[in-house]
Amino acid sequence: MRDIKGYNTFLKIQQTNKGMSSDKKYCIETTGGRRLLLRISDISGYERKHAEFEIMKKAVMLGIPMPQPIDFGTCDSGKSVYTLLTWIDGKEVGAVLPTLTESEQYSLGVKSGEILLKIHAIPVTENVDDWATRYFSVIDERLVAFRSEGVSFDGDATILDFIESNRCLLKNRPQCRHHGDYHEGNMIISESGELSIIDWHTVDFDNYGDPWYEFNRIGTAFPAFASGQIDGYFHGKPPKEFWTLLAYYLAASAITSIVWAKYFAPKRLNAILQLNVDVLHWFDNMKKPVPM
């Protein structure tokens, strides 16, 4: 860590364990009174981390409220890669939502939807395959894993049939830059009510794909917030085809998360199984595109 640029200005270094990323994260206080976030990961992730840093620089230029990228490089004698960002003060939206009225939840959701629309306007240069090809190259493997190692539940066949019967929905979908993990846990609200988006690390599909796929992590535990997010994104009610794709992405994400939870987050397995049951309920056993 001592070979990080500006290390001599670090007055305090405190490790933080928030989030599920494998990065080591530290809250830094400098001699000048600034608070920074330092993320350190293995050098094997250099290219990916550099791409993330470049995306963040583009996002900041669009006025997206988020940590400001300060520096990027290698440390620990070339064994690690680091990213240095400004620190965002506030509370996670997921922790704040239960304390808000439905009207307040909705308003906050609208803000998050408007920000997501800005994120999807980040300039891109990628020349990639059709979205359906890219999506199913990943999801099909996860579906195979569910069939062989997943935990069955009442209605799993209904979800699997729905996914298989509606593959055509993903053909020729537009693609754009993603945040990658857009949910309440990665949103910070300040004391003055300002909303910021954190944790810009690559999750699925190199953070590039169908813009509507990004709603697969929508805050379903708080319907007013979720409704606000959709309305804020579309500046009103979304087109009908959005609901069918939302059902598709939620169903596929829910059922393919079961094996992941079984091996990597067993404490969340029951919640993931309940999410699958909820998806079946919301979409009337996958018969109705608009959630109940």
C-alpha cells in the first residue's frame, strides 16, 4: 500500500467490509481533511478494473451523482491494483426506505430511475454480438446448473417453461452501458436528501447490454420505490413490452440465483427461494406481463 500515489498524505486508514465484492476496501482520511475510498484487488483483475475506472470517468462527465474517480494504478510491488475514489457520506437507501412513507419512497424511486437513465447514456465504443447471443451464453449455463444442482420449489417448471418459450423476446434488443448492480444497497442518500450511486464494479455481461435488463435488481420489497424507479426512468408509464421483459429478467435472475446462493451465500438461499415464489405470484404464474 505504501507505493500508492499520495500515500504520504494518508492520515487514517480504516478497513471496511461493506458489500459482497472481493476487493479490500478502506476509508482513508488525508492530512488535508479529505475522506477517500480505496479499493485494492489482485493484479489479475487489472484490465477489468481499469475499464471500470474509465467508465466512472465518463459517468462523472454526465453529471451522475457518484464517487469521483481520483487515481488508478498498481501497488504492493505490482501484485495488486488499486482504485482511489472520493468518499460518499450518507446511509444506504435500503436501510432508509423502511422509515419513509410510501410517497417518500416513490419520490426517491423516481430519482433513482432518472439517474439510471443518465447511466444508460454513457458513451460506448464496444462492437459486440447480439444481446440474445450474449445473454444466453451466460444464462443457459446457469439454467443447466439449476437443473442439476438447484433446490427445487413449487412452480420451478413454470418459470423454466416461461424462460424457454420466450427466448425470442431478447432478439435485436438495443444495448447500452450498465451500472451492473443497480439496487438500493448501492445507493447512498445524504442527510440533505441527495442520492448517489456507488460500487461501480463489473458484475454481468461486462456492464453492457439491454438497458431494461438492469431492472432485474429492482427493489421489489418496496413497491412504491420500484414504481417510482420505473416511472422516473420512462418519464411516465413504460411501454407494454417493458413489462414482459421485466418478467423475463426477474424470473431468469431469480431461478439462476439459487445455485449461487446454495454455494456462495447459503444464508440468503431462503430469501432467493422466496423471491422465486414472489415472481410467480406477481405475474400470476407467468401468465400476465404486468405484475399484480
